[in-house]
Amino acid sequence: MEGPVLLYGEAEGMVRNLQTFPLRETGSRGWFKQHEYIEKLNMQAILNASASQEEFIKELLVTYGKIPVLIYELICVEVWKQKVFPVFCQLQDFKPKSTFPMYMVMHHEATIINLLETVFYHKELCESAEDTVLDLIDYCHRKLTLLVAQTTSTETPKQDSPITGDLNSTSSLQELQEQAEALEFEIALKAMSVLRYITDNIDSLPLSGLNRLLTTHNVPCLLVQMVEHCPWSRYEKGQLKKYDNGRWHLVLPKDRLKMTKLDGQVWIALYNLLLRPECQEKYNFNNFNKGQLLKLRGCLTDVLIDQLPILVELQRFLSHLSISEPASPKKDLVLEQIPEIWDHIVRENFGKWKAIAKHQVKQVFNPSEEDLRHQANQWAETYNLNVMESLVQEKPKCGLCGSEAAKRCSRCHNEWYCKRECQVKHWQKHKKACELMADARKKQKEELQMKP
């Protein structure tokens, strides 16, 4: 068993020091230090959960009330990606030595949603989010709506890998944007799991939380579209592939009806939102909603129900719904609480997007060679390769073509390839990162040797 990423005392110090950063400070030195904290907390949370050990990261986040901080930081990066990053792409004089720091900002969102997915299974996490759970509901709704809207696209999601190198600003930023889109797919799938865990704990939501799920966003009908379009499933050259654990898998004919984890998350969320008594009292089963929900009847096959037996109750409910007129939703007086994080960040920075981008060009995203090497040293420590490999069961992927890889770059130990030809073709992009990471690893080794 791989040793822990963090000891309890280390994790406690990191959790206690978590804080919100102004949008302008995204990517600053203090911000990157917190990113390292969250990355390590995420790794430790995954290790604890996968090994069925005491989940002390979850307990610390609750004890110190840091779930609202994580949700704020999650949405802050989302705003940065939508409002500030496009400005970078238009700046004529922006020619970064490396786009890796910008990639890490985008990856920050994926790290936080992954941490939330790992710990939000527990009821006390949902309770500790307090009113910010409304912001999280809105966040998940935005991600899933965009995911469903993109399912008609014929483009293949690109492999997710950091961007580095001495490319011209136009091509490197364009490639970075493509990588951000690939990350967005992963983030949306994590958001689906988080939303499902929220529906597990409906009785822990603020008063207007249920109203936001059922009325404001009509999540049941959105989930019907998820079932219909199944964004994590696609046909490629006549062969069915499904996305699971970070990669697309070829599905054999005998396994085509096998439910994936993502399928299960959608169905359980639907079960919670349609069969819980408090949901049935508040949901408006009008003709449109009723018509959408009845589409599910054709999907509830015997094979599906055998894999998730609780769905037989959903099947009975839909059969009853098809021949009956449900009562009108119960109209209680509810003081609607409004999610504040997105609006607060946008309102505070409205009209300042270009100024923020120019500030970050000077202070953050155009570092000197010395700063780049310092950052690389920190990344080498944070992304401990042995620990990362223990979190991922499938084989590594080739840095060029995305195939399963067995050969690692002997210099930096940070990139994988399936064959020598891919390594040669990828060298110009990998060269800068390789030098930085190799130097950082060498420095770490020398420091360890100097210790008594």
C-alpha cells in the first residue's frame, strides 16, 4: 500500500489555511501555494476513500468550515475561464515562455470538483456547505446544460495533457483553449456525481434548495436529456465507446447493456427527485414535464433494472404517471434564497476583465526562467508520480496519441509514450517541460542527499 500523501497534522494545517482569493490574484504565488494544498488534500482524500480508511480530510473540511471556500474558489476559476482567459487570447503582445501556469489555473477547477466528488457522498458535507450549496447547484446545472448542448457535436474530445513549450502565442493559446475544452468534459462528469450526492441529501438543503432543483432549473427534465443523449457514450468507426475513469473504453457487444458509474449517477438522481415525498409535493407535473419524464419508460429495461433494482419503483411510478393526473404542486410560502458567488465575482470585476488580464500578464503568466524553475520544483513535489500512479488503475496514456503507454521519459519521468516514434514527434512540445521537471527532480535529490 502506498504511504499517505499527508499526515493528519499536515492536512490540518493546510485545511485551516484555505482562503478565498480575489479574481485578480488568480495564479499569484499565494494562489499557487493554495492550489498545491488542495491538490494534496485531493490525493489524500482519494487514497483514504479507495482504501476504506478513516476519511480525515472530510472531517477536517467540516470541522474548519471550508466547503464554502472550496465552492467559492471553484466558481472563481469558472468566471476566470469565461471572462478573463478570452482576453489573453486577444492580447497581441502576450507571448508566454510557457502556458503551463495557465493550464494549472484551469486544472484547479478540475481538482476542486474532484475533491468535492470524493467527499460530498457524506451528509455532513452537504450540511457544512450551508447556503453555498445553492451556488453549487447552479454550478452543476451550468456544467450539465452545456454538456447536453454539446452532445450533438461530432468532434472527438482531445486528450487531456499539460501544454508547454516555445510556441508562438497564437498557436499555444489556441492549443491551451482546446485542452480547456477537454478538461471541461471531465469537470461536467464530476459535476454530475456531485449533483447526485446533493439529491441524496435533500433534507439537508436550505429551504429554497429543493425549489432550485425542481422549479428554477427543472433538473428532472435535464436528467432525462442526459439519459437520452448519454454524453459519455459514442460511436467511433461503428464501434461503441464509453467514457470511464478518465478515458474512452471500447465496449464489447456482450457488455453494451452494462451500466456504467455515470449511468447509475443519473438514474439515482432521477429516483431521488421523483420518488421522495417532499419532491412529489413540490414538482409541477404539467403536460410538458410529464411528457419528458415518460420518455424514461423505454429506457427502463429488465437488464437495467437487474443492475439497479431500486429502479423498479421508478418504473411503477412512471406507469402510474402515464394514466393519472398528479395533484398540483404544493404552494408553500418560501423566501427564495439567491446564490451569490457568481454574481458577486462578476459584479465586483465587471468592466475590469482586460485590466485583470494585463495585470496577470505582468505578474503571473509571463514568469522569468528562474520563476519557471521554482514553479517546476514545486510541481515536482506536489505531483508525486508514485502517489499519482497509485490513484489510477489503468495504464498511463501516450503524451502524443493517447494510446496506452509503457515507456516513460527517462529524463523527467513525467511523460509517457507508447513507442519511440511518438516520443520523437512530441519532443519539441515536451522539451521545455522536460528540462524544468528534470532540473527540479535533480535539485530535490541533491537536497535529500545533503540531509543528515
